[in-house]
Amino acid sequence: MGVNGEASGTSPRVGTFEVVLWGYDRKQVEACMTQLEEQLTALYDEQREAMQLTGELRRLRAENADLRARLSGVPLVHPVGTRVQQILAMAEEEATDLRTSADRYLAAAREDAAAIVAAARQEAARARRDCEVALAEQRRGQQEAADRLLAAARADADRIHAEARAGKGNRRRRTARTDRSRAEHTGHAEHAPAGPTRPSAEGGAEPRRSRAASHDLSRPVPALRDDLRQNGA
């Protein structure tokens, strides 16, 4: 806003930043800051001009007072005196106009400065709130993602434990079936008829004699001779 309350420039209004992934659009923020700097520069220029006008007004007032002091004792009967009075009146009128203009510029500059400061404070507070909200949303999203990962890990652990328990139960059942099968097989063997499996006396003696003969043949010759001598005696 200029001194007379008119809008300066065609830049976007302060506070219309578009929110992107990590905050405001950087280009819009830079454009807004540039606009604020330009407004502050214009405000400082107007304030400096108002101060210059104030100084000029003071100088004119001093000159006016000096002229009045010089002419206070001079009789105004000569036409030159009338001319001087006209000059003094014009100077006083010009000084009044300058004073009015300076006061107007100074008041407008103060209003613009107050408006710019208030807008800057509001934008800073709004940006801080938006930043806090964005950070809270980011933290909440991270916490939700961590909770989902933890829940998935717990579900996997429960599933693995369940599968391990099921596998252990299956092994126990297979072992029990194997033990029952062995017990049943052993029971059938114990209750089977003994006749066909027992060798007869003659049939059993023959293998024993064969094994004895084989054993004798495997003995050394001197040992066999000693046995024959003992049997002949």
C-alpha cells in the first residue's frame, strides 16, 4: 500500500502461499518478501521526504521570524514596505502548505508502517502455526507407519510361533503312530505259532555238528593231534 492508500504492484496478496510437501512454495515466499522490502523502502523514502519537508518548514519559519524581527521597527509608509509584507505573507502561506503536506505525509507513512508491521506479524504467526501443523502431521504419519510395521512384525511372529507349534504337534503325532506300529508289530511276532519256527532235534543237531566240524577244521594241526591222543587214551 502506498502513502495515499493505493495498492502498490500486482504481486499476490500476502498470506496466499500454496502449501507444498515441506511447507510453502519458496518462489511465492521470496516474491512476498521482495514485495515487503519494496514497500518498506518506499515507506522509508516517504518518511525521509517528510523529514526533509519538516526541516524546510522549520527553516522557513526561522526565516519568517527573522524577517519579522528585522521589519518590526521599520515604518511601512514606503511602497517597498508593502512589497515586503506581500513577500512575507506568501512565505508564511507557503510554509503553512509545506507544514500541512509534511504532516499529511508523515501520518500516512506512520499508518503504512503500522499496517506493514501488523501484516508481517500476522504472516509470521500464521507461518509458524502452519509449520507446527505440518510437523504434527508428519510425526503422526511416521507414528502410524511405525505402528503398522510393529503390528505386521507381531503378526509374523505369532504366525511363526503357531506354525512351529503345529509342526511340533505333527511330529509328536507321527512319533506316536510309529510307536504304535512298532508295538503292534512286536505283539504279532510274540503271538505267532512256535512250531514252524523251531528247528527239530535232528535238524538242530546237524547244524551244530557242521559248525563243530568247521570249527575243528579251523584249528591248528598240533591241537587236533593232541585231541586225538587224549581220546585214544
